[in-house]
Amino acid sequence: MAPDMSGTAGEVSNTLRRMTLRGTLATMSAAVLLVGCGHGPRAEISLHVEAYGFTAGAPEARIRTLTCRPTGGTLPFAARICSDLARQPNAMLRPAPPQCVTLGGPWPTPRVHVTGDARGRRVAFSGEPSNCDAVSSVYADAAWGSAAGLAVSERWLRCLENPGVSARTVTFLACHDGSWSPHARRLIRAAATVREVAALHRDGVFPRNVGVRECRVGERGLCAVYLHNAWSSPMVSFVVARGKMRRVWRVFLVRGRPVCVQKTAGPRSPPPPRDPCRRWELRPGRLRG
């Protein structure tokens, strides 16, 4: 029945205020009911994780769910995995192909399937939890509730966040083994100041860290940076490889400064001399090739 609006202006105003208050309370009650029924704000990330494994040859499965922002679901270590997703979204949501191949054992290989939605984008990938597939291992270890396994798997994630890192195993291992250190980067920057390398490095042809990637800016093939003897007689190698041909610049450093450079080109690169600076009669501080 429609409310009676007859009477003084003050009575009408009071009636409108009561109607507004009742409407507000009804809206709030409906919102509370919707949240209670699972119709609350949509999570930023919503994943469905299926982990399949074997115990003494008998197949087992763990089917889990995960939501982030807000954190929820049935996946163990949900807050921890959401933190991993926030720090390494590319690795955790769009993983690159594994770095190697697992030969397996007497039982079938475990599998992980991850599907869902992340910030409006569909997520769907599968993998085999192993040292070769760190991302699948993270989801599998979480699904099975293995804190020890998860701690090991998470160490690899930062090395997989940049899509370029996953392209070559040497780059991935350099990251994981600690070759991506401030000391290594300082040596590479110093070595890259030599005339023969400076222009290419400045144009972004070579990686900034130890590793290999597709060449950029005019060069074709693979471009690599290697570091040898980082703490004693360091040598930085810059390599451009195209087919069987390789061009190599080996820069030797003393006290963090380049003192001499060796250039080679051909299908094979000879091993560097043990003491090129003395062999070439170069004094520290004078740079020659």
C-alpha cells in the first residue's frame, strides 16, 4: 500500500526519511545475505588446482581451490601462494615450458592441472611436478600440504618471472645458482665499457646478467654473457652465435677494471690463455686487443 503523504510538510519529510532508512536497511540486509550465500565481491584471482600423484603405485588426487584478494579456498598455504602470485604473476599464471625433461621412475608421472581466472584473463596449464617444472611443483606441494617441498620449489620462481629467462637453460641455472649477484653485474658493466663491446651492450644486444637470449637490435642468433672466476682473475665473455659461427670477446679484469680483451671468430672458440695480459705484454690500465 502506498504511504499516506497528506499532512504538514514536516510530517511528509519524516515519512520520506523513514522510507529511506527502511530502504537502506533492506539493501544492507540483502548484501549480507548475498555474501553469506557466496555471492560477495569477485576475487581478483580464482584458481582450480588438480594434483594427481601416486602412493605405492596407487593413484591419489587432491582437488583444491584458491582465491586471492580476498584470500580463500581449500588450497593449503593459500596466503603464501597468493603472495607468490603477487610477486611472480607471469611465472605462476603463464609458465614457460619446462627447462628439462624428467625421465620418470617405476610409477606414472604425477600431473598438475591449473585452471581459472586472473584479473579477467583465463588461466589454463598443466605440468609435471619435478625439478624441471618448478611452477607445477609449487601448486602440487601446496595441494599435498608439503611445507618442505614448497620451500624448495619456491626458490626457483624468481628465475622464471621474466619470460626471457625461461628461454635458455643456462640463463635459468645462472639465476638459480646465484650468478645474478650485484658483484657479477658490476663486473659485466665494467667489461662492457671496452670499445669493441660498448656499442652493442649499450644498444641492449647482450643480456645484463649472465645468460643467453635471442639477440636484439640488429644482431641475429643468440647473444650470451658468461662470467668466469668471479672472485679471482675474473673474465667476462660476450658471445654472438649464429649457426656454427661464433664471435667472442673475452674481457679480463683486474681489481674490477678491464685490462685487456681477446677477440675470436669462427666455428670454434679457442680456450682463453691463462694469463693473456702478461702474454700480450700489456700493463694494467692499458686496454688492447
